[in-house]
Amino acid sequence: MARSRLPSPYAIWRIALHSISLVLCIIIIGSSSYAASFGHGYGARLVTRFIAAFWALAVDVAEIAALADAKRRVRRCPALYLCFLELLTIAICIVLPLLLYGVGASDHDCMNIPLGECEYEQDIRKLDRGLIAGLYSAIITALLHLILFITACVDYVAIRKENKTIG
């Protein structure tokens, strides 16, 4: 069974989900870069978001390129491997950003001073929106990849059923 490519509505739907995930990855990279540039202790905590965003970005670009190739010059990842790849992407997008966020979400240069007395208070309050936006973007990216994981598993089951009926 040839898996769907661009002319089919199923492929267009998958490309749309991967494109939304791609935009969210760019938002994660931008907000994390902005927060890391302030230098208030957030840089080390944002490494996991960069890893998650670049991983999901690579997966999305590769799958969009394969789905958009109607002439089938670009090989698609086998359905079973795509299931595992999407599952790994979900784990990376959820676990990595939340891992260090939970350990020290309010870590900054004024660790032992209350936030109201900290001289960087205005910068830290400005950063909170960007940090939360990046975290929510990572969670939404993971949810999109959960939907893509389910569709990849459906593809795999359909391929297995078709191969059993043919053979």
C-alpha cells in the first residue's frame, strides 16, 4: 500500500499539523533565546527547550518534505518507525521542558532575595510571559505529535491488514 502524499486530503491534514508544530517550534526557539539573552540564570534551564524544539523541528521538516513530494522522489519513513519517532518526539517535547522547569522555574540571580527586593524584578516579570509561552508551545507541540502518533499507528495497522489480505 502506498502511503498518502500531497494530493490526498489525509496528506494535506498531516502537513497542516506538522506546519503548526513547526511554527510552534520557532516560537519556542525565539522565546527561549529571548529569555536566555537576559542572563538572569534562565539560560541553563532553557537548554532542554532548545533540544526539544530543534528535535521536533527536524522531524516536522522531514515529514513535510516527504508528504509534499507528489512524485515520490523522497522516501517516507516506514509507518512503524514513524510511530516510534512520533512517540519519542512526544517524550522529548513534554519531558525535557518540564524537567528543569519543575526543578527551578523561578531560578534567577536574586535567589535568596524576595522578588520584590530584587533589582532585576522588572526584567524577570517581563520574562515570565515569554517563558510561559514557550512552555505552552512545547506542550501544544507534544499534543500535535500525539495526534500524529495516532495517525501513524493507524497507517501501520492499515498496512499490516492490507499485507495480510494480499499475502
